[in-house]
Amino acid sequence: MPTMNISLPDVLKSFVDRQVEDRGFGTSSAYMQELIRREQERQALRDVMLAGASSPATEAIGPAYFRELRAKVGKGA
């Protein structure tokens, strides 16, 4: 696996060390990997939400939609 070295001021290094210990990460690398994964997920969700917000408006969902959905679920469809 490729490596990346980063420099942190003492206050941030101390914070990372506390997070590793308090949250049960094995290493500071594992902690950083988790932060990066979460940011990737956050950005992916943001992209989906922006795409939805910019998509054309559709018909409003009403009680009939939910009745049909319940009927489908009830049938195991």
C-alpha cells in the first residue's frame, strides 16, 4: 500500500493521538483512513443530493402512492 507522510503541529498531533487511543484505532493511519473514507461518503451524498435538487420536478406523492406501495410490500413484490 502506498504511503503518505504529513506534518502536523503539536496540537493536532496530540488530538490525533487521543482519538486513536479513545476511539480504539490501532494506529494513526487507521484513524486518518477512516476520516478520509467518511469524507468520500459525505461528498458522494452531497453529489447525489445536488443531482436530485437539480433534476426536473415530478408529480407530488399522495396517499394513493403509499397505499399502492403498502399493497406491493404486503404481497412480497
